[in-house]
Amino acid sequence: MEGPSGDGLTSIMHLPDDCLFFIFQWLDCFSDRESFGLTCRRWLQIQNLSRRSLQFACSFTHLSLSSLSHPNFNFNSFHLLRLLSRFRNLQTLFLAGCIYLADSGLTTLQYYGSNLQSIHFDCCFSITDDGFSLAAAACPQLAVVSLYQCKITDVGLANLAKACSGLKQVNLSYCRYISDHGLRALSHGCRQLQAVRISFCSSVTGVGFRGCSSTLAYVEAESCNLEPQGIEGIVSGGGIEYLDVSCLSWHVGGDGLAALGTGLGSSLKILNLRLCRTVGDESILAIAKGCPLLKEWNLALCHEIRISGWISIGMNCNNLEKLHVNRCRNLCDNGLLALQNGCRRLSILYMSQCAKITSAALELFKCYRGNVYIIEEENMCIGPKLFR
């Protein structure tokens, strides 16, 4: 076949860009995709425009403050401009650990941020509310944003929610300037919100979630100062499936979690109450009866659960598959017997250092429930983890 100019056979170099894009997308070998752009400038442009995610080595894990002093983290607006002008069709951008990136550096997003759906600002210590507001205005399609350990305040969060009403996942862990006012703006302004992480936000009580959308299914609130009204706020949408309120503050009374069993928590499948040392039988009974879909429940170090609590779990948690009872001081032989006679779908029991469990009771449990795998190690993380 002659080429377009009639001077010979057609080669791959005569293919239109659409065909080259199609060929590149079908390359499933990493080395082939990386070497594609070495052919010529045109193929390099195809490779650049095909990139959908840009991630630096520091973004694969949570950052430690000591690692951020490395010279490789001296990332500024000039570098960001060059990268975004090269990769113009990015959907996901990881800026985690760019501690020298200032608000002014984000102005580049005005020209190249329209396609971005996910941005990770983890540990971007130099960015203020102005920068986050600028980024939000430049990236209206954002669905995922991670602000782990950032200096954003309620004002910046409100601006983010206003500009990006389609947000679905937000990570605010260790954002110490966030309060319930900011969460209210987020939960009311983003009606497609699905997942929120607010762990170690000491100014959060949870009431900011009141009136949230039914789409909110995932909340991590470890070591927060949640109040009983805050628990009600978190489940007020009725769609919560995953809830982590581990290390709940001491001032929450033993019945502070009973709101989970009043009907709005009926969709719960995974519940982490690890180190909630004051939660008692009243809350446990309410949750066991009111959350019939529970599949995994972490009660490690919940010392105030006594025989009536364990009996209610055995009788009512018919879909429970994983149960954590490590170091529960008041789990005794009768409590273990209640679990043995109930929880028919239980397959994994995390149990260690339960001083009131005798070896005879444990052997009896193993005999009658041979299908249950007993793990004598504590698993601190349960269920899925987002933003990783």
C-alpha cells in the first residue's frame, strides 16, 4: 500500500494519533509502556497525554516527619508547572510530601486541573486555606481529596465543599484546625459524599454530620472527642456500613453508643470499638439487636462488656464473621459459651490475653466450633482502608 504522498508503503508512522493512542492503551507490559515514548517525539507526546496518574515515591506510604527533610522533597511551583504542562490529561495527582509547595504554586491548576478527579495533599505544610480554595475552584471535577495532616481550617473546607459539590471521598485525618462547623459545610454541601476520615481531629464531636446524605457509608473517627449526639449525627443519613470510633474519649458514657442500634445504624457491616473502655452492656445490646448486618466487630480492650453483653452478641449477631475480643477483662467462660452457642457464621475469632477464660472452656469452644479459626494476635486494622 502506498503512503499518503504516494512515495512508498505506509508505515506505523503514518497512523493517526487516535490509532497510536489505541495501541498504547493495549500495551499491558510496564516496560513496553515506559519505552513507548523513546521512539520519537510524536510517540512521546502520545505517551504523555495518555498518562492518567502522577505519583511520586514519597506518596506510596504515610510520610514521617524525618523523611521530609530529604532534598528530594524540595518540590516547588516550577516543577509542578513543568509536569502538568507535560501530562495534560491527568485524573489523579499525588503531591504528598511537597512541604515547600506554596499557595502560589497551585495557580498552575487553573490551566491543567479541569480533568483532575483525585488530589492528595498529604503533609503539604506550606499550603493554606487560600491555596486549597484555589485548587478547588480550578478542579471542579474532584471526587477524592486527601488532606492528611494539612493546615486547612473550617473556612478552607467550606470553600472546598462549595466548589466541588461532587466530592465522594475526603481524608481529614490529623487536620487539627477542623471542627464540626467545617464538617457541617462538607456533609451538607456534598450530597454524594461516601467516605470521610477524621481520625485524630481533636476539635470534632461528630455533630457536624447531622443531616448528612444517605450515601455516606464509611467514617473513620479514631481518637476523636465524639459525643453521643455526634454518634447520632454520623449515622443520621442511615447509610453507614463502616464505622471506626476506636480509642473513643473517656468522657463518653457506657451508653453513648446505643444510638447505633436505634435503626439508623441498621446498614452497619464493620464496626471498630477497639479501646472504647467505657462502652457497656446497654450499648452492646442495642447494637447487637439493631445492626443485624454486622460482619466484623472489634471489641478489643472493651473491659466493661459483661455476661449480658456477650449473650446478646451470641443471640443476635447471626451474620457476624469476624470478632475481636483481645484483652477483654470481663470475657469469662460463660461469655465464651454464649459465643459458642450463637454467631453461627463466625469464622475468625481474635482472642488473646483474656484472663478469665479457662483452658477447658477454650478447648470446649474449639471442639464444638471447629470451623472457627482462633487467632491469638491482635489485628488493629479491620475492613477496607481508603486513601491508601
